[in-house]
Amino acid sequence: MKPKVYLETSVISYLTGMPSRDLITVGRQQITHQWWESRKKDF
């Protein structure tokens, strides 16, 4: 059986959303972008 992954919708939101003015959201957007760049080859 091929492995499956559950992708939380906030990941997509952080990847595609406009940069936020809220510092916490900006941090989450940056972390999500860094994570996706390093892991997207695995999916």
C-alpha cells in the first residue's frame, strides 16, 4: 500500500497566503515555507 499523508489546510494557507503583518503569523509562514522547501521532494 502506498503511504498517505494528511496535509493540514493551514499549511496550504501559510504557503499561498499574502505576507501577514502579524508577527506570529509571519513566523509561521516562514517556518512553513522552509519546511516545505526541505521536504516537498518526499511527497
